[in-house]
Amino acid sequence: MDQLIALSEFTLEIAAWVRQTLNIPGHGLEQVAVYRDKARMKEVLQEHGLAVPPFIRCNDVKQALEFADVVGYPVIVKPVDGAASIGVAKVEDAQALRVILSEVDLGRYEVEAFIQGQTYHIDGFTDDSAGVPF
């Protein structure tokens, strides 16, 4: 069986397009879209009973400030379609949040509660026969 694996989050959509075009098994554009939209990814995780930090998509500055007041500072501001922590900021107070939100395209950003803890990162998974089961 042929497989095509993207080695970077930046190329997930390209790999999905190639898979669909060449009929290679694996995630297509629709499935990859969930990975590329951080807010949508958290919504899917919540739908399956997994815990995620409280978050909102940035519709406007007032809404983001109200959200931050409820969850408390610091908060994390990040692009929903970003990768490799590019554009991610830990924001300590309302003034800093106002400044950051004034400098970005709100439609591409989310704000989430800051959660202190360990971070674990998995780049991929293969089974005993070097297959990619999901």
C-alpha cells in the first residue's frame, strides 16, 4: 500500500490534496482541516469527551477581554491556523491583550486559558509492522 506522510504541519494540506488527487489512502482535505484549525480541533476533542482549555475564537476585542476576565490572566493568544508556535503569545493583562489584538487579524485568532503543566508532543505513530494505523 502506498502512503504519503506530511513531515510538517505546514504541509498537511498539500499532502492531503496529493492523497486525494492520486487516490492514496489517508486523510483528505476535510479531515486535515480539523488539525489546521486549532479552535475546531478543540471543539472535536470536546465532542469526544476530552478536556481542553477554555477558549474562544476572536470575534472582537471586547469579547476577548470579557473572556480573559472570566478565565483569568495570563491567557494564550494564537492563530487558529498556525504551527510551530509561530504567532503564539502568553498575555499577562488586559492592556497587553488589547495591544496584541489590535495588531492581528482577529478572524484568524483564538484566546484560551493558560494551563500550567507538562507538555507532551507526538509527531507520529507507527505500528509493529511500520504501518500508519491512523
